[in-house]
Amino acid sequence: MSATAPSWLNNGDNSWQLTAATFVGLQSVPGLMLIYSGLVKRKWAINSAFMAFYAFAAVLICWVVYAYKAAFGKQMLPFVGVPGPAVPMDYELEQSILPATGLAGQAFPMSTMVYFQFVFAAITLILIAGAWLGRMNFLAWMIFVPLWLTLSYTVGAFSLWGGGFLFQMGVIDYSGGYVIHLSSGTAGFIGSYFIGPRLQSDRDHFVPNNIVMALGGCGLLWLGWNGFNGGDPYTASPDAGAAVLNTNIATAMSFLVWMAFDIIFFKKPSVIGVVQGMITGLVAITPAAGVVAGWGAVIIGICSGSIPWVTMNIFGKTRIMHHFDDTLGVVHTHMVSGALGGFLVGLFATAKGCAAFGLSNNGGAIDGNGKQVWLQIVGALFIIGWNLFWTPAILLFIKYVLRVPLRMSEEELLIGDEAIHNETAYTFEDKIVRAPHVLHGKAGDRNGDIDIEAHSGSPASKRE
């Protein structure tokens, strides 16, 4: 035993956990950044990516300063832990343990666990952004991120994963179907009402500006999910392999079912459609990945490729849904799919899968444990109810107490990225850079325009 090789350390487990965490981080940066930028109109490409980029950075600082321990530390209340910093060197180097769970420690250090759990917290906030693209005031978003992380995410994480009351009851959420997807889908849906809609012209004509770029992000999202679900046993175990395989089975099945529905009802396969089917499959298998058998993953994929298709393409077009401008359909891909996957865990969880994951549950209804279905429903109702209250409460606090508008001004909504960030997404041929009067010490004209080529010594270019 030495400081570099403590007796509790398993190099393989530590390596896998750090790798899995990196996979999940890549799902957000650049995965979801590319998806968001590609699926929105050109004028929103920068703002959409920036919302995700900002959330990733802001969540990390909040996470290590106080939020990690609120989600995974010692119990303060049945639904939240005692907040506190996770940055002292002694703490970072000691063996990982989740004190409120009563489980044995993991074979890697606390620093690995803190970072692994951070990337899950970050992606949850980024998923919420998908419902609010194209109109949310960026300053309001900057304030919302730490508040929602504090008042909502830490509660769901502690309750289900950190040793809280839902964990003690036996609710199964293998890797975040409830903690991440159900919460983000609920928050994004209800928040879209309080923020208000996009411009009607944007709602009527919201053509993706770069579908191929979005597909690149989808590839990172799909394969990154191997770390998302494969990392949650906290060890490079047989169950980690089962989780990875089942994740891909369900996702492929959901992809194909969604495509079949598109062909049957719209007469053509749609690449944007199968992107939705891919995401719903990934989300629905998440609460179940390592506790269901392969055939259970197939069934989950069939359900996730069909039921969310119906809610998006039929119920999503009803009059009542017109009041909720959910830009990328997060309510369908995450709220509906997360709740669906959580419910199906209650039906198809196996006793062997639960044991391999380290749970004491006797499987689900398929193994004679019908009680698990009701436990899953209770868990879903808690997450939905908590977010239906706290998300509007946070948004109303920002709007009426802090006096920060939730929605951009009409002028900003008309112009987009250039008005908000003074930048545009595609500037390969631009010769003029708009800047606030000074760029690297060089003053521009009274409009703030600076001729970069002229300042760099090249022949003066004509203003466009």
C-alpha cells in the first residue's frame, strides 16, 4: 500500500469510470451543442450551442462547491443531503463512498465519483435548454442553471441515488430515466409556458440549418450512452457489459420502429424522425439498462419508438399543446420516454439483473414482484410533481423578484445570434467583423465595424 496505490484502488474500475464520465461529457460538449445548432434556424445556431456550453461550465463549479454533497453526501432531509465543498485534496484522494446509501465504497477515489456524477448533472440542464431554444433570455438562463441545479436536480439525485427515501423504498432508476430525463422533460415542458413562445414566424417555419452537423452530434450521443449506462455499476462488471448491450439493442429497435411509423403515416422515412426515435430509445432504456434481459430491451425499444411517436405527432398537435412551445419536443423525447422506461422497469426487471447491479430488489412483475410497478409509479410522480412546482417557482423568481425578463426582446427575436452575441454561425467569407468599437486595441468606425484585413496589413477589402 502506498499513496499512489492504496489498497482499495482497482485500476481497471478507476480507468473505466473516468472513461465513462468522459463519454457522457462528450454527449454534451460537443454532442448536444452540435445537435442543437444543427436543428435550429441559422439565426439561432450560436445561441443554442452557447446555452449548452455555458451550462456545462456553470454546473461544474456549483457541483464541486456545494451541490455534489447535497446530491450524494450525508443525509440532511429524506430528499437531500448536506451541501458542502468537494475540493479539499484529502477528500479528492480518499476512497469513494455514498454515505447515505449504506453501501460499501467503490474501488476508485472520490474525485472520480464527483466528476462522473457532474457530467450527469450537466447534461440534465442542457436537455432542459432544448425546450427553450430560440427565445429564452440568455441572462435569465445564466441565473436559472445554478438555481435549478440546487433546488431540483440535487433533490432527485439524492432521493433516488444518494440514499434518499425513494432509494430506501426500492425505486429503480438504473442510470437516470427519472433523475435526468423525466426531470428535464417536465421542467422543459412546464417552463416553456412561463417563458412564452418563439415568434410565430419561427414556430411556423423552423427549418434546421444543418442536419448533417446534427447527425454528427447524434453519433456522439448514441455511442456516448455506452458510458452513460455502462458506468453506473461503478465497476467494470458483467452488468456494465449487459447495460451497454441492452442500451444499443433498445436504441436500434426504437430507431427502426419510429422510421416505420414515419413511412406508414407520412410515406417517407425522415432522418429528423429517426433522430427522435434514437433519443427516445436511449432515454427509455436508461432506467432499465442493466436490470432487464435483452428481450426486455427489445420490448422497451418497441414501446419507445411508438408511444412517444404518437404523443409527438398526434397529441403534440392538439390545441392545448399549442400553449407549450417546446422547441425540440423535449416533453416527448424525455418526459414521456423517461416515464415510460421507468414504468417498464417495474414490469421487466429481472432478479438476476438486480443482483448483478447490487440491488436487493426481487426483479419486477415478470419475476413475480408486481409491487415494483407501483414503486416505479411513485418515483415518477414525485419527480414530476417536484419539477412542476420548482421550475415555475424559479422562473417566476427570476422574472418578478430579480426583474430579469425570461424572454428575449422582439428585436432580438427577429435578429437572433448577431443581436444577442454579436456573432453569427457561418462566417467563412465574411470580411467585416462586428465588434463593440474596439478589437485587440484597434478602434472601429462609429458603427463598431473593423476591417480585419486592413488592420492585418493585407490589401483593403471592400465593405460588403
